Amino acid sequence: MQRRVVVRRVVGAFAAATVGEWVLGTAVAIHAYSVGGALLVGLVGFRFVPAAFAGLVTAQFADTHRRERVLTATALTRAAASALAAGSLALRLPFVVPLLLVWFDAMAGSAYRPAQAALLPTVVRTPSELTAATAAASNAKCSGQLLGALTGGLLVAGEPIAVAVSVATVLYLAAGLTTAGIRTSRRPGLTARLGPRERMRRMLDGANLLSGDREATQIVAFAGLRALVRGLWMSLGVVAALRLLGLGKAGFGILMAAAAAGALAGIPLSALLVGRRRLAPWLAAGLLVCGCSIAAIGAIAAGVPAVALMVGWGIGMAISDAAGQALLNRVVPAASIGSVTGFMESGKLLFEGGGSMVAPLLVATLGIREALIAAGVVVIAVVVGAGARSFARIDLRASGRVEILELVADMLFFRWLRVDALEGVVAQLEQVAAPAGQDVITQGDRHDARWYLVEEGELEVRIDGFLVNELARGDGFGEIALMRETPRAATVRARTDVLLLSLERAAFLAAIAGPDLQLSDGGDLTDPGTADHAELLGRTALLQGVGRRELEGLARGALVCEAEAGVQIVVEGNLDDRYYVLLSGRAAVLVGTQLRRVLLPGDGFGEIAVLHRVPRTATVLAEEACSLLSVPGEDLRAAARERGGLLGKLAVE
């Protein structure tokens, strides 16, 4: 099965499951009010609390079972729970029955995201594709929430509740069938297991780390405040739509769809945060927008303005989420980020569920209009009470890595990442110094699996002793070693004293695929899998650091050619003025009869003969049918001359 098809199926299944989840939650919450008032609505929202505890157990399924099977089994389990809930509602059984089934649905769903995060790296081919797939999943979540909330509200307004819940069942079934039949990954080994006790220990470690860190504690507290407000709204919104705003049974779905639309709009807006030295004001502004929106809905008490205010609320939630996580990544030491983030995410679920239960109490004691105003005022009071000094203190501590962030953001691999994910990459970087003349990586080395980014200084890239590239500030190298266990293809030597930033393989992949990623089954992300030949050329050792415009020019002049198994693509001692990149298949590099290296898709070869204008130093034999990108030597030398430096001089000679 083509990997692109698999990615589309995985993302599509997630979208269907998300829509189903929000159809179910929205429809049942609206129905709950007609059965037992605000208290039952709060109990429906409380499902996030048992889901948080269930996640301690279900998250390990991605570590011990085939991930695609976990996705299918989870979706089908949720379909069964939803079908039983629809049946109980059709039979008018006591509401406790569908309520418990909704809780069970949320608990079962806690297995889905960890499995998806672990599966995506095994079905994509490049780091760029991995970040794109992760971004697509994130967008599917936001748009799925919008469509699901709107659909759930409209269904429960026009159809019996059992019919609305049955639609969720159909969507869950569609999600399960979409991932059924995918076969991409092996069952993880025993060493990958991470049980509930270990996960609980990590969360406790996160709590301990926060106890002595004032700024980090404040950031986590703001995240908890955001989750609390979301939980309050999940209950108050149902009551407000029915009793205050005159929107009817479909009203809550419309309001949540507006909020989801705002969250989608907040995604490109969060890109404005990349490289900003001051992020705390954005966190404060996002929280204030959330609080003011809810308070204004209570004060205005009109349907149309409430829909518009919910769009603003969604934007505020998205901005505060991105800014808060980005600040946490700046403040918390790299070794502690996983534990602190895990503690924060679990705390957010508990606060959200707790907020859903507090909401009925507010309605009973204050009334719905006053409850909305009070919820908004609490947020405003906390943010204002924290004071400008608190946010300035957070920014002062967090602003030291902005220049490094700008370097990371320019990397092709990370172009899809949101600001908080980029900050996560920066937080994991370790500074390495190397004096002039020292080899940072050595051709043939099998042990060093790190990616490097040049912060200061200049380096040379050599293959078999021949200069093939130069690296300077902002250039990265070594990413292939992060994705497959093969020897280093080149030696990278410091020409001057250099400062490098290094990232371990696990941290690299976890940053772009999520903290639940496990690497024990060693997915290979280096197949090209892209029609963008310029991008492909830019990933080779020869052309790292070359500008996009030059790469596009090389791609336009390149040809795609085929080689059958057993054919010699280049022959040692021959004159051949072309550079090749393997698009598919497998080839062997031979010097005499000695195997020097195995080439896989994405690998380039032939640079020595082209740049130094010497006979081929090795034979490349197609071990299986291969497809190759062939670049004329003169085009390559023209790009080197335009780039300048030692390679430019070499290309002129």
C-alpha cells in the first residue's frame, strides 16, 4: 500500500473519529439538560476526568501492539459504546446508562492519539512529510470539532436523540474501517513498554520539578486556568443557548462550531509568534480574550453577538495554548520538559472536567447570566492580578533562545511546526564546541545518531577525502542518522572553531510527532516520497545549505532515469559528468570488489567526479530496480560558483 494513501487514511480516520466524538458529546449534553438540568450537563462534561486516568493505561497500547490495530480497535470500541448509548436512549432507560457509556467512550478514546503519534513516523518517508502529516492531523482535529459540534446540535434539534447518537456510531465505524487493513508496522518490542506506574511517576516528577520553579509553575497554572474556563463553558454554553440566548437546541452546536472556527483561524495567527522575544503578553492577551468573551456573552445575552464572541474565544484559546506551551519549552530545562508537559496535560484534563462540574453549582447559586459573567471575570481577575511584572519576569527568563529559534525555524524539516513545537525543538538542543581541524562526524561511523545545527564557525564536508560541501551558520547536517541506522555518509570537519547545537534522534522525532512516540521498531523516514525534486536535492550531503532558488534551478535541469537490477549506474575509473540521487530502489557502492556503502532512496552520489573532475572513484551497482534523478555536472558547478567559497573556486578551476 502506498505510504501517501496510508497517511491520508490515518488522518481521514482521525477526522471521522473527531467528528463522531463531538456529535456524541454535543447531542448528549443538550439532551441531558432536558432530562435533569445543568447538573446532568456537567456530568457529561466530567467525562474528561475518567479519560485522563484511563490514559495512564491506554497510552501504553501504542507501545505493545501494532499501532494501526490500536486505531481500528479503538474506533470500533467507541462505535460499540455509541451504539449502546443510542439504544439506551431509544429505550428511554435511566440517563445514568447513556451517561456511563459516554464516559466509557471518552476513556476508550484516550488510546487513539498516542497510537496515531507513534504510527505516523512509520508511514511517512521524510521529516518534512512527518511534520506535514502531524499538521494535517492537528487541522483535522480543529475542523472535526467544528463540524461535529454543528452537526450534533442540528441533529438533536431536528431528530430524536437516538438518531443523533447513531450518527456518531456511523462515524466511529467509518474511522475503524478506514484504518482496517493497513499493515505498516511491526509489533513493538518489550523494551518499549511504558506502564501506568511509570507514567504516573513521570507526572509526579513533573510536579516535583515545578515546586521550585516560580515561572514554570505560573505558566502551568495559566494552562490550568484555560482548561477550567473551557470546562465551565462546556456546561454553561448548553444552558445559555437554551435559556439565555434563544438559540434553541441547535444553539450550543452553533456556538461550539464558531469557537472551532476561531481556533482554526488562530493556527496561522500563532505563526506570528515565531521568533518573538516576548511571548508572555500573547499568553495574557489570549486568556483575556477568552474571559472577556464569556463575560460579554452573559452581559449582552443575545444570540448573534454570542456567535461572534465565540469566534474570538476560539482564537484566544488557540493563541494562549500556543504561547503557553512555547513559554514552558523556553523556561523548563530540556531534561524535564517531558515530565512537566505530561503533568500539565493531565492537569488540564482534570481542570476541564472539574470546570464542567462547577458550572451547575454556579447556575444554581447565581443564575446562568451571572454565572457566565463570573466565569469570565475570574479569568480577567487572575490575569490582571498576576500583573505585568509576573509576565515580564517570565519573558525575561524565557527570551534567551530567540536567535536559535530563528535558525531552527528556517530548517526545511520544521516548516510545518507551530511555535510551541519549534520551542520544543530548541529546548532539546545541546551546545557542542569543536576546535578547528576536529571531525564532528566521521564517514563510516555507525554510532553517532545526532542532528547538528551550526551556530558559529565554518565546516567542511568530505567524502573519501574530497571536499564536497561547506557549512556555516544556520546550516544543519546529520539528519539521516536520526532516521535509519546506517554509517555516516561523509566526514564533517571544523575548518574554524565552531559552536554547534545538537539534537538526539528521539528528541528530534518526538518534537515533530508528539511525546508519545516510541522508536523501538525503527521506522525509516528517508525514502523521498516527494515530487519536489528541489527539496530532495536540498537534503543530500552535497547540497545542504544551498538556497531554494538554486535548488529549483537544478531540479528543472535534472532528468529522471531508470536502472534495472544488476546494472552498473556508474563505473569506477570512467569519466561521467553527472550527479545522481536515488528516488527508489537500492544500490551498492563498490571500490574494486569491496562493499563500501549501501544507497537507499534519498541518497546522492557522484559528487566527487563532478566537482573535482576526476574519474569515478567507485562503482554503483543497482541491487534492485532503481529510479534516479540525474543532474548535469555543469549545472551543479554553476550552482557552486554562484554560492562561492571553496566550492565556488573549485567549480571555476
